[in-house]
Amino acid sequence: MSTLWKPRQADHYEWFSGYLDARGLTGTVRVMMGLIAISLAISLLALLFSPDSPQGPIPTAMMWAAVAGGVAGTALWIWRWPTRQQSFAFAVVSTTSIALACLSYPNPLAALLGCIAFATSGAYIAFFHSTRLVLYNVGVAAVVGLVQAVRLAVDGHLALAGVDLFLVLQINIAMPLSIQVLVRALSADLVEADLDPLTGLLNRRAFEHQTKSMLRAGPGRYLLMALIDLDDFKKINDSRGHLAGDQALRDVAYALRGAVVATAIIARSGGEEFLIAEAVTSDDASVRAQRICDAVAGLPIGVTASVGTACTSLDGSDCVDAPLIDQMIAAADDAMYRAKRSGGNGFHHHGLVSPKSG
């Protein structure tokens, strides 16, 4: 629990986004977040044009600003899956919009109850961002709630103000805290499970397990194994820092997903090394290997890759699961080093691997 509240605890936006993407859930999350954002805007518009609308030009302007925040959030989620910076901005704008709406509303009881909406932005922040940002959301909710509770108490409803403020603080603290604990536990479990927590790709163990199913693809097919190692990756960590290095690995993972077919199996096997397995109809790996090189070299981070490939015929008689997979990875690794010795940013094909070869 102590690590949960470290002030410099990094956020988990990238790996959690990768986790959702690997399970095909990003589309669902985008729809859900878009609906939440537009519902905020529609609800506030209804209040603006109701008899209970804010009184005076400044409160009215605050409410309109809150509506604009909801519309902006909706537009973001319709447009794309946000970057970390865009997600951070969305969280801050959402929290600010809720604060403006609650502070501008003339009825202190309704405004105090409206502070429960901070739990929605707090939940999003807890899933994707740092504890520090969670505390910012809780702090804003507490201040706004306290302002409305004081107004309610001044009107003669002291007990009601105290109870409602307690409920508002309870949900705005308990929900994000519970989610943060869950996400931290999930992050730790991923190390022991199937996914690499940084990139959202499979880890080495899960890769080998899933690749076994490809060995039964049937006669006339080949298993293509590609091992990708980033060239001079240490320079990125040394010159730009480890955060830049982590971002580069995530960018490469994203590029690799786009460079292969949907049925390919992709993993980060460790460090700056990746593995790809694919059932193909030819033992010619040149087109696929070049596509991988181009995908990595085309990234704006200025990194290239050396790619080693190897194939085996899937005739179904001599495929011996894990030993053959280990042989193919070793052959692809040897081919990768040949490509690296040739200057990098290229590929070398080992050729066919026999299950009986040493």
C-alpha cells in the first residue's frame, strides 16, 4: 500500500492502454467515455435552459464553460484514442468543468450533491493516471463540496450539510483509491501472466505457448519466426532518459502490430527485443521482414531494427512443439546478429529449420 501514495509514482496510462488494446477493448472504452462526456454537456444544457439556471452573467458563463468542456471531451473520444498528454488534459478539463458547474449553480443542496460527479473523473484518473492527479481531483471535489456545504449550513441546514459533505468526500476518496489498488495489483500480476506491462504485447512465455498452436496449421504451410532487435537502443536511454526509452518501446510495439497480419503472434521477449510468429504459405520471408524494418524506421523516434527470420515446414509429422520453437528462435536470433553485423536497419533470413537439426 505504501507504494500507492508515493508522490512521484508514475502513471500507468501507456501500459493500461496497451492492455485494453491487446484485448480489443479500446473501441468500447471510447464509446463509453464519449457517452459520459456528452451526457455531462447535455445535462448542463438542460440546467441552463431551466427555471433553476444560474443567476447572473458570471455564473452563466461558468456553466457554459463547463458545457464546452463536456463537448471537447466528447470530440476527443470520437476523434481518436488519446495520447497520454491528451488524456491528462481531458482529466483536468473534466474535473474543472464539474467544479465550474457546481460553483455556478444557485441551489447549494443540488450543487453539493452534484459534487458526486467528481467520482466519475476520479475513476478515470485512477484507471489511467497517477496518484498525484487523483489527489488533485479529490482536492477540487473537497473544496467545491465544502463551499456548498457552508452555503447550506448558513441557510440553516447544518446537519444536512455535514452528512451530504461526508457522502461526497466518501465516494470521491473511496472509489479512486479502490481503483488504484486494483490497477496496481493488476500491473504486478501481469508480470506473472501473459502480457508485458509496458507494451501490452505478449511476454516470452505466452508467446511460446500460443505459437505451439501454429505448428498444427497443416501441410503446405510454413511457420515464419522473426526476431527483431532495435539498433543502438542504448543511445536513446543514455541521451533522452529511460522515460523516452519506454515510450520508444511502446511506439515500436504499435508499429509492429500494424506491420503484420491480425493472426500473427507478437511478443516483447525482453529489453529491446521482439518476436513475431506467423503461419505463411511460402518460405520467402523478405517481404515481411522488409515491412517490419520499414515500420520501425518510419517512426519519428529515430530508431531502426535488425531483423532475423527463420522458417519451418508444417507437414505435421515432425513438429515437436517447444523444442522446435526454441530452435527457430535460436535460428532467427543468429540471423538477426548477421543483419546487425551488416550495419543494422536490415534483415537476414536463416532459411528452413528442420525439427531434427541441432
